Amino acid sequence: MKVLSAVFFAAGIAMAADTARIDNIFAPLTDAKSPGIAVMVRKNGETIVQRGFGVRDLRTLTPIDAKTNFRLASCTKQFTAMAIMLLVNDGKLRYSEPLTEIFSDFPEYGRTITVRHLLTHTGGLPDYEDLMEGGPWTESRQIQDDEALALLKKQSKPKFAAGTKWDYSNSGYVVLGLVVAKVSGIPFEEFLRRRIFTPLHMDRTLAYRKGKNEVGNRAFGHSKHDVETDQSSSSATLGDGGVYSNLEDLAKWDEALNKYTLLPEAKMKPAWSAGQLADGTEVGYGFGWFLEAYNSRPRMWHYGSTRGFSTAIQRFPTDKLTVVVLCNRTDLDAAKLALQVVDSMR
């Protein structure tokens, strides 16, 4: 009993030290009347720190905690990629399948763009946000997924030939979300709920559809001047950035990735393997994850940046270390802050 007590005592001291390091980084950045930050550190499969700083919104001044839901922005892409991988595993889709086989009315240029190209940002689709100029879209009349696809269908050529370049593409992941809906026969947000969120008991996570569902414990986005700036004309698209989640649920997501809960290791390998151009050049991006070492340490990570929010998930599989930083303000760089945490844990 004395040995066990000593172990628990030592673990408590270590956890207190970790919490103190997190507080030293984040506490000076916000206060009890400012939008803020949620931070989580997981080590060896255990959550060792979950901290909230600041408030969810300036109307209620509700403190941020581990249940506060943030718009993940582009950190959504890992869920979109997982949905595609599940459909491939089901035998309903192929990574080599071209857009024209999925959407029969897609222009000829889509014949050479495959699902794999979209996953790895090598497809060459035009940026739908660049095509919105002159359209009816505003903060209150946001562009929808099918409208973004319609804009892409009006184009006669891609930005570049598929597989010849790497270019980060929100269009590609909007289209992937629509691929999930088309192939599965159910709405994208429902597929995520049934196949990912519910099995993992991520009960507060959802792909937000205004008027269709509601975000509980919702953090609202803000500018650096503490002005609420939560939505833009392109905030309603789903596959590229529409998921809301929180620290508690993201801990379950991290655990599922560690334990290969949704797909076996062999089936997950493509997501965590660098994509390649046609000439064999690696692009440093897998399926929904950047794959770039940090200080010579293998890393899979993603950031999200959208109006009012900055988010980051940094995973170091070899070190069994994951850091999540979610901000409901745009004057903070979540990815850089997450790396400050990583550096402090060394």
C-alpha cells in the first residue's frame, strides 16, 4: 500500500507541474471577461491536462471548460477523411475513383481527379471561395455545399493537372463531404454521427447545420478586439471545416486513433503516409493530416483557421504525446501555442 501511495503521490506532483506549465503559457493571454482558449495534453494514452481560459462568449461570460464546443475549422478534415476511409473499407468507394464516376454531370476535367487526389490536396480543383465573387452569399445567406459544387461544375478546367502539384484545397474537402453523402445515401453530418461520433461516444460533437441542429455549450468566435465575429459567408460548408467539438470528445478521438478503434492499423496506414505526386515527389500530407517532423520528431498534425477561431491538434505518435489547443479568437495562433506546450513537456 505504501508503494502504491508513493506512486500516486509522484503522479500527482507530475500532473501539478504539467498544469503549472500550461498555466504559465496561457493564463497571461486572456482573463475572465475575454474570449479564450481550451488546452488538452495527453501522454501515454492518458489525459494529463485539460484547462480552459477565458469565456465562451461576451454576452454570458460563461467560462470555457472541457465541454465547450469550438468550431474546429480545418481540423474537421481528419473526420472527413475518416468517413471516406470507412466507405472504402465498406467496399462502396475506391481511392482511385474519379469525380466523373461519382458525379456524372461533373465537367470533363474531373475525369482525371480521383478521391485520393482530393484527400491529399493534389487534385487541382479551383478554390470555391475565389469563385463566389458576385454571388448572393453573405453572413446570413451562406454558401452551401451543393452550391460550392455547382460553382466547380461551371469551370472548364482545373488550376493544374491532377497529381502534378500540391495546393491546399478547401474545395477538395467540400467535395469529399458530398462524396460521402452521395455514396452512403445519407447526409454527411448524419454519416459522421452514425459511423464516427456515436461509436466513439463523442456525444457533444457534430457537423453543424444551421436550422437543422444546435451546438451545445457553444463557444462563439471573436476578433482580436473582442468583437464577436463568428460566421462568414463560407462558414456553412461541412467537409472542409464544419465540425464542432470539445476537449472531452477529442480525447476520445485521440484514443480511437491510438487503438485503431474504427479501422485496423493496415487500413489506417494510407492516412498517415505522405501523398505523392505523379513524379514520385512526396507532399507531406496524408489523408486529413499534415505529416511533417518537428525537431526531428515524427508528427501528424492539423490546424484550423476561420472567422473567429484558431485550432490545432498536434500528435507525436512515437512520443505518445498529443496537444490540442482551441481558441475562439483570431489574434492567437493555436498551432504555435500547441508547439509551445510540446516544447515545455520535454
